[in-house]
Amino acid sequence: MIRVRIVNKAKDGVILKTGNLQQKISWENFNSAWTIDPKDKLYAIMNKDKEDEAAKVNDIVQDAVIALMMGRGENPHAQLTSAMMFGNLIDKFQQLVPDGTPADFLFLVRKAYESQTNALLKMGAGFTHKDDDKHFNSRQRRQNKRNLERIAKERAAEDKFTIGDAINIQEQRDKNKKASD
């Protein structure tokens, strides 16, 4: 059961919110795909037939994400296969969603790709690409630079420890031991 929040109801349509995305749809489209939750009037429930269609679209979007990930490598055969898969998936999307455009499909794929890569990065799996430095967040680059500078300062402070310091510490321990006896 797909249940989403109703943000606003107006005479020209309804605004639904899922996660960070808000979508305004007409009452005609809303009534064909959704029903208002009888337990809570601030939520809408998707009809079963539309839910099955949404699952098929989601499968196509997930296949497109796999195609994108496969095309990131250096292998030209994998890149060509990825591009062919992607074109085929756009056609399948437009067959399932007749009024959907390739831009709509790319938006869905981009959102799914970002959520999957973020989930993998949180688990500790990293992605490398020859152009990662160009795409790397400048804020993260600055933070990494500050971290490296801090580590270098800590190491420099550790390197200043000399044999004379060790002798002074040993003498101080001996004095403390004699005083406690």
C-alpha cells in the first residue's frame, strides 16, 4: 500500500508530498489513481492497479540505475551496452507512462541513483571515476584539506619528542616514587 501526505487541496488540484518531492496533480488524475485515507484525511492511498503500474515503473528506473553504474567504467563495451540499455529503458518507460517524457524518466533515474549511491557511501562503499575530482564537492575538499593539515600538525608535535624528554620524565617518576615511600 502506497500512502502519501496531502500538502494542499485546492479547486484546481492537489499537492502530494513523498519524501522531499512535492507533486501537484489535477483532481481528475487524483481521483483516478488515489483515494483519501478514511482514517486520516491528510493522507492519500494509491489504488491497487496504479500501484502495480508504479512498481513496474520503479523496476525500469532501477534497471536504468544499474545501467548507469555499469557505464561508469573504462570498458568501451560496457559503456556501449549501458547506453543501449538506457535507450531501451526510456522506450519501456514511455510505453508504460504515455504522457511521460524522457526528461521525467531522467529525473526519476537521477533521484534513484543519488539515493542508492548515498546509501552505499553511508555503508562505506566508495565509488571512483576518472573525473571524480571535478565532481567532488568543494566543501568536502576543504574539509579534507583541513583534516590533513590537523593531522600533519599532530604528527609534527609528536616528532618533537626527544630522548631528553624521556630522561626528564624518568627522573620525575623517580622523584615521585621516592616522595611516596
